Amino acid sequence: MNDKTIPQTVLFPDLFDRPLVATFDQPQASSDGGAVLLKAAERRYGLIDGFARCLVDDRQPGKVRHTLEDLVAQRIFGVACGYPDAKDADRLGDDPIQKLLLGRDPIVGERLASQPTISRFENGAASQVLYRMGRELATSVIDRHRRRLHGRAHHITIDLDPTDDPTHGAQQLTFFNGHDDSWCYLPLLAFVTFDAEAEPYLCAALLRPGNAPATRGARGLLRRLIDLLRVAFPKARVRVRLDGGFATPEIFDVLDAEPRLDYVVAMGANAVLTRCAEPALVEARALSEASGQTAQVYTEAPYAAGTWPHERRVIIKAEVVCLMGREPRDNARFVITNLRHTPRWIYEHVYCARGDIENRIKELHAGLQIGRTSCSRFWANHLRVLLTAAAYVLMQELRLRAARTVYARTQVTGLRERLLTLSVHVIVSVRRIVLHLPTSTPSRHAWRHIALALGAQTG
């Protein structure tokens, strides 16, 4: 069945005081009227053109209807609008707003690429191309914020975090991961935060096999990001913040070799660290018993694993957790650092701040379906991850431009529902294109604010 065989009109004869007819017969309308903001946001980055330059077009010129730039744009804008699957392309082919985003006439412009074309495009990706696209993503994001901040920042924080991407088919390089108890991929995501800003910005996404160790790809990614940041912000001090899976000699060698670089890296407990934490735990147990509440004691110690060339400073949070109806429980945590601040400040104000990265990763999964890696080829799935990351970068730009509005901290799904998914009637004349949006749109004032911040003018 298709749109021509499915009835396009339905009748509710007795739902209201007169018969109600609903018919899908408005050819110049779209449900994504607000998505023109994405085009304005993308202009700040040039990601689509940058990604297209990384690609190699080996198609026969006489048979090409859609340029690589158009295919990249169609996928990025589609993902941002909530259409993560290639099969969505078939029913969006004549959507006037989706065509407008690609620079085509919204009414008489050529239909967008079909699902088979999109699938061939995704499956044509090669590892060298994806490496260049990953570098382009990082370069574009960092350069965008260099221009925004005029190259001035006191400190910049890099966060690396792996996430699980459960798989449900015969995808290449999917493996069973005991930690996540599923067959999966393990993407590695990188974020940068400038000074005390609340928003960490996604700047890299690397798809990895399901059996990859936490550090796979991390050393090269760290070096690239540090080099890019030092060029863009030569006076800034760089800080790297990592969870326990990255506490390996190879990662510490990279961190120690970099001048003017601070790091905080969580580390799992072992027998030596547990002995170091015991005196502080004794004190925390006494405090907890006296108050009946959870208690923490912070301390530090020099520590060197057997494979380390020298000692490093370890911050210890000795905590006794008290929950109603349960016995008190010891909870010792350890962080390796070269910072010289107090243990409590390092743990609470530096390390714990990385918890917001989990919220950004949840957005990528729930809001943009970064885990929709259902292609059989690994590199095709890697391309999907990069295109989804680019879509998220545009959504973060919208949130940045929503400062001083009610949407300044709204998550991706909320931004899409309130700013992009707007009914629109498109009118095209010789002189201009007019988007007729609903007068009753609740977000119209914020939408206008964001549009002006992205370069629009009052009319």
C-alpha cells in the first residue's frame, strides 16, 4: 500500500455537532515549518559543505541526480527533524520545507532522494573518508566557538565518554559486551566546555566494535582535540576529565606529556587504594553513625600502580551511604589528578561536573536516535553516527541562541516539538518565499528571538 491506495479522507459523522471531515490534500504544506532555523544554524558551521568535501563521488556523472552535498544535507536535516531512518526519505520526498532546506524550490523543485539512494550513499562510506569527516566535525565545532568567544577562554574542558548502542541484527563488528549485557557497539563521544558555561558541546563521535576497550581510539582523539584547541585558544588552559575506564598507562602518558594541561581521571578500587581509604572511611563511619545521615570525608595520597613510571596524586572520597531501611554502606571513590586544589574541591567542583555529559548522551539517544545503527556494514553505521552528531551540533546551536528564552535549557525533543515541528503553508512567488505559520503557535516569540539571533531581520 502507498499514499495513492490508502484513503486520504476520514469522516467523523457524530463526533461534534456537525460532521467532521479530515483530508490530507494540502500539497504546499509541511509539518516542519520551523526547521528553517536549522539552515540558519548550519550556516554558522559549514558542516554540510565540509562533510561533502571529505567524500569521494565515484558515481557515473550521467546518472547522478542528487549531489553528495544534497545527500548529506538531507540526512542531517532529516535526523534533526526526527526522521532517523533512510526509509523516511520516501514519504518526505515532496515535503516543501525539506526541499527548501536543500536550496530547492519548495513547490516545483525536484523530489528529494529516495530510500534506495540514501542507502547506497550510506553504504559507500570508507574508513579514510570517515576519518576526514570526524576531523571536519571537530574542526568546525571548535572554530565556531573560537569565533563566538573571539579566541578568548581561560580554561577548556575535554570530556570523553563511551556509551552503549545495542544492536539487534547481523551488523558487522557487533559483539556481546558483558558489562552492558547486550550485543552492541560502543561509540566514543567527545565534548568541550568553555570556562564555566553550562553547555558541553559535542565535537567528536567515533563508532567502535562492541568488544572495544574503553581506551580504543581515545589517545588519537585526545591529541587531535588538544592540538585544535591550542591553535584556536592559544592562551587557554586545557583540562581533560575522564571516567575510570580510561585510567591506563597509555592515557596517562599522553596527559603527562602535554604542557599546561590538567586532568582528573577516575580509577576503580583495588587493594592498595582501599587500604589508603580505610582511615578516612573509619572517620566517615563515625560521622554517619552520629548523624544518622550519609557522610563523606575527603583525603589524598600518593599512588603508583605497578606499570606506572612514577607516583601520581589520588583524591579519595570516603563515603558511607545511609538509606532508609538499609544498612550503612561504604562507598569509596578515587580520582587521579595533577591539580593542586583541595581534594573536596577537585571532586565536587571538577570531577562531579562531568555528570552533565550523561544528560547530553541521553539526548543523543532519546532525541536523535544515535543508536539507529541498523545497516549491515560497520562503516555505514559509522557514517550514520557522524551525521547524527552533526544534527546534534545544530540543535545545540539553537539552544545556544535560545538564551534568555524559556527554551535556553530545553532538551532536543522539546526544541524539536516547540520550534521545528510547526504547521506551515508555503507560498512561492517570483520575488519571495513566504511561510505562513499558525498565529496560535505558543513558541512564536522564542522562535522569532532565535531567528534574529541567527541572522534574520525584522520584516
